[in-house]
Amino acid sequence: MAAENTPIRSSCHCGAITVSAPRLPEYINICQCTICRRYGAAWGYYHPDEVKIETKPGAITKQYIWGDRDLSFNFCDNCGCVCYWWPLRPPPGEGGEYQMGLNTNNMDPEVLKYVDRRIEYSVLKSRVRSKDTAHADDPATY
Ligand SMILES: [Zn+2]
């Protein structure tokens, strides 16, 4: 297990995009929302200031922004791995927690062995603002 103060590194498959975090995530969310289940992402959450994103010269980070346009999904243009999502605006309300999501599937599985994994299926049927914020095939309600 990584020492408390050892940065934990994540890397896309080709190594063009790496993201380092200062600690293990509190838990890993295997998010079942309309898009994350398609990505097969397993998110660890951090404050945006905590992580360090590095891209190799010439590497291209592609973005996918949809629905409420609250965040962007960022993936490597070369190997296609989903690396992280990033907030595009402050969280709603006072004291909302400003966070980003780091795809822990791009980390060394060994360091994540004892991190709690969560799968929340109720999100599949969660209420969304409009049809525009759900995939047509999803059972979300409006
Ligand atoms: Zn890559």
C-alpha cells in the first residue's frame, strides 16, 4: 500500500496523459449514471487543487461535454482512455463541494486493493432536469 504522502499516479494506456493525486481516494464510485456506466469508469474524488495533470508534448486531451454542461469528460485522443472529469462551474449552493473525478482504473490496482468500492444502482432511475440530460436508452425520469 502506498505511503500516506506518496503521490498516486494514474496514466492512460499510452502514457500521454498522467494525473497524480496526493492520497488514496476515500472510496471508488463505479458510477451508474447515463454516461459513466458506458465509460466503465471508477471514480475517485479530489479537490481540483489536489491533482496534477501532465500531458506529453503533442498529446491531445479530447473533451466530451453534454447535458447540463456542468463538467467535462477528458480522455486521451491517442489511446481513448477516460482520464478524469473536471468541473466547468462552481457547485450549486453555499458550501457545495468543489471536486473533480479521477478514473482510478488508470491507477496501479495494487495500491487500490483496500479502497471501498461503491455501485449505486438507484442513480439509474434518478430524476434529471430534461430529456437532454439523459441518454435515450436510459430509464431516468424527467
Ligand atoms: Zn493515451
